[in-house]
Amino acid sequence: MTEPAEKHESIEEVVFAYEPSPEPFWKRHIYDFIIAAVFLVFALITAFSPQLGLDMPFFTKLRTNFINDFIVENRFMWLVSGLGTTLIITVMATTLGLTLGLTLAIIKVLDYNGKRIFFVTRLAEYYLTVIRGTPVVVQLMIIYYVIFGSISVSKILVAALAFGINSGAYVAEIIRAGILAVDRGQMEAGRSLGLTYGVTMQKIILPQAFKNVLPALFNELITLLKETAVAGYIAVADLARAGDMIRSRTFDPLLPLFAVAAVYLVMVMGLTQVMSKIERRLRRSDNR
Amino acid sequence: MITVEKLCKNFGSLSVLKNIDAEIKNGEKIVIVGPSGSGKSTFLRCLNLLDQPSAGRIMVDDVEITAEDCDINSVRQKMGMVFQHFNLFPHLTVVENIILAPYQLKKLNKDDAIKRAYELLDRVGLREKANEYPIKLSGGQKQRIAIARALAMNPEIMLFDEPTSALDPEMIGEVLDVMQELAEEGMTMVVVTHEMGFARKVASRVMFMDEGRIVEQGTPDEVFGNPKNDRTKLFLSKVLDH
Ligand SMILES: Nc1ncnc2c1ncn2[C@@H]1O[C@H](COP(=O)(O)OP(=O)(O)OP(=O)(O)O)[C@@H](O)[C@H]1O
Ligand SMILES: [Mg+2]
């Protein structure tokens, strides 16, 4: 009897094997559970201290504040609608940013490949320099107060426009780097088959470039989501602004601002989770 | 089929091709040999304008491809090229690699393109790899797929730039076999290679290049058996000793 031939391991199995074998769920998240438990106990004491017959001024105050901050006048709805506004701005700005970024990246790569579109390339360069060289808050205010100063227009749209224009500059750099990272031989192979530059770009270069930079693009999305918090500068009632409005109404900074922070944190953690899933899948199917 | 007149190519101040004249006839199998840096790749890449000539004229079937208004894409469709590093498209499966160009260029509809792809896969002996991604293939398999991909456009001429140089020795044979079959079927071929055995067997003409010039050319017997130029002799003595 001979030993059975060793099982052939595919690349993905090998790569997988190098990932640390997962500990049991509870063990991995032990600190998360402890922190959650502390918060829960805290919340329960705050909520039920009268019923429990406890007389602790700190918890009583927290309880009153909580009711003022979120229950009275249905103020928690401010946060909810603020969150909606933040999400709308983020989605619109991301769409605009990707469109602008891709266009600019292609203009720059065309320039790099010697297919210069004189005037357009210059314009793109100015745009990238100015947008990346100035703070987004300043851009936001200029667009709202100067460019749309005398026209009545939805503030949410202005915010989406400003953040989209801003994000576009960063997305452009990401995608451009991704395109240039694709092996030169790919363009040559495409062209040698008789495909045009445009078709080769679209069918061969860009799919590879996007795959390479997907994690970086996702990072940009996360940054953008957090950055929209300055939309309050033009009095858009986004999530951050909603928290601030509650604070100025109730004079309690702690709960509303922590609540706002918690919502951002949960969203970012969710997105990060999605991103690492995508990254893992990309790595596994990595067919370079 | 291809006429080259006074072809020059400079990279900046470096002169890589110096006044090359050449004529490639239908059905010829040209093997280009020469030391590293002598301009073999550049010459080959000028033939389909992957490198833009600095001066001179290149005619392909009476089309002057060096002319300003030449539609190079349609000329390239009948000139297949195989690269040293395969350059398969990593994000596409083997079949997708092969059908991309004929389908995009509307040479074939999708069904016919796939049918043709499988014929070509049979021909290079890799039908069972049709739905694999290139990463899963060995070097020799990759190169055979690259040849199939180029053949999918039904080219009239095939250009090979050191197709076996990046391969492990045990895989060279399988690629050369495919190339030899292609030659026997009458394909016009221009091959840059260091495989002297292949050159002897397949070449109808050997060109020896050195420092941007075609220094000597003739049948394999003439060039290998009785080289006239000193540089050819020196080069051959180095490569044939191994
Ligand atoms: N894109 C480029 N830019 C600048 N110089 C180049 C470029 N491509 C080739 N060269 C130079 O041109 C010369 C000829 O290169 P080429 O690749 O044609 O040589 P080769 O005969 O194919 O050599 P090898 O056997 O090493 O492949 C070399 O000196 C090389 O450095
Ligand atoms: Mg070379």
C-alpha cells in the first residue's frame, strides 16, 4: 500500500492557512462584552434608580438630562433626521466624487500617456491643487456664501456639491495611482490585438485598477462620511449639528454629543467591517 | 507582406535602430538573434507600432503604417503578438482572454467567438483550463494561452518576442511545439529567440542583429554554419557552446 498522494493545495488554501486560526467568539470579544456590560448596568441604574429606591444625585441628574435631551419634544427625532441628512449628503457626495475622480484620473493618465488634451489637463491640475490645498470647510463656505450667495438653493445640495467636489480630488489621485500600478504589458497586449486605447482602458486596465484601489476608495468613503460633520457651518441640520442643537437647547453637552459620536462610530465600524470583508475576498480571489 | 525602409528608432539620445531595411514575405519564418540590447525587441515592436519609429517607413500589405493617417488598430488586427511575460489579462478567465478582442472588435458574435476559443484551446492542448484564471496556470500554459489569444484574431502574421525566455526549462518545449506547428501550417512568423535549435528547425531566414543593425542574414545553415561577420561568429561561439 502506498500513501495517498498529498492533497494539492490551491493558492487560496495556502493564503488562508496563514491567517491566525480564530479563537472562540466569546474569547475574541471578551473586552467588548465587559465594556457593554458596564454601560448596560450604568444605563439600567440611570433608568430605574427611583424604582430601585436609590437616591444618588448623579444618576438622578443623568436621568433628567436624558429625558430633556431625547424625550421632551421628541428631540431624538432631531438626531434621526440629522442622520438622514448626513447619509443623503454622503451618498450624493460619494457619487459625485467618484464621477469627478474617475474623469480627472483619466485626464491625468491620458496626459501621462502623451495623449495631451492641453486646456483640460491644465484645468484638472489647478482643480487638484486648489482643492487639496485648502480646507474643506472653507470650500464649503465659499460655495455656499460666495458662489450661491445670491441664489436660494437647497443647503443639502450645496453641501453634497462641496463635499463631492472635495472628495473628487482625492478619489482622482487614488484611481490614477491604481491605473499606473497596472503592468504596462497589459496595455500593450490589448493594443497589440487591435483594441483601441479606450476599449483597452475600459475592459482591461480599469477593472484591474479598481480592484487594486477598492480598499483605498472605501477609506475615502469613511473619511467623507466623517467630514460631512462640518456641514453645520452652513447651517445644514446634519447629525453633528442636531447634537449641537440639543446641547444648546438643554445645556447638557455630554449625552447629545456622546450620542452623536456613538452613531458615527457605529457607522464607521460597520463600513470598516464591510471593507475588511471585501479585502479578504479580493485577496482570496486575487488572480494576478 | 512587410517592407521596412530606413527604419530608425531613438530613445532620447540613444540610437537603438539604425537605418534598418528589411523585407518579410508571405509565409516566411524569420528568426532574429543577437546580443542583449541590440534592438531586437524594439525592431519587433516597431513592426506593429507598439514603439513609434523615429524615422523611416514600414509598409504592411501596401498600407504605410508609419503614415500619420494610418488606422493602426485595423492593421494590428492581422498582426498577432506574443510577449516574453505573456501579458494575459489576470481579471479574465482563459476563455474570456481569448474572446475579448474578436468579440469587442465585432469579428465574431459571442457564441462563435467561444466556439473558436475552444478550437484554439484544443489546438494548444488546454481545453480543460478554459474557465481557469491565469494565476492557476504554469508559465508554459500561460504562453500557450497567449498564443491562442493572438490567433483568435486570425492574424496573417505572428510576432514573438522571446516567448520562452521567462519559462522554466521543462516548459520551453511545449511552447516551441505549438510554434512549430503554426509554422508548418504556413503562418508568417517573426520570432526573437535564443533557442538556436528552434531557429535551425523552423527558420526560413535568420537575421543577426547587433547595435541596432541587421548585420547578417540568410538561411540557418548559412548563418549558423558559415557566418561571415566577425560579430556573428563571436555571438554564435558564445551561445552555441552551451
Ligand atoms: N522604452 C525605452 N526607453 C528607453 N530605452 C529603451 C526603451 N526600450 C528599450 N530601450 C533601450 O534600447 C536598447 C535596445 O533594447 P531592446 O529591448 O530592443 O533590446 P533587445 O535586443 O531586445 O535585448 P534583450 O535581448 O535584452 O531583450 C537597450 O539599450 C534598451 O535599454
Ligand atoms: Mg528584448
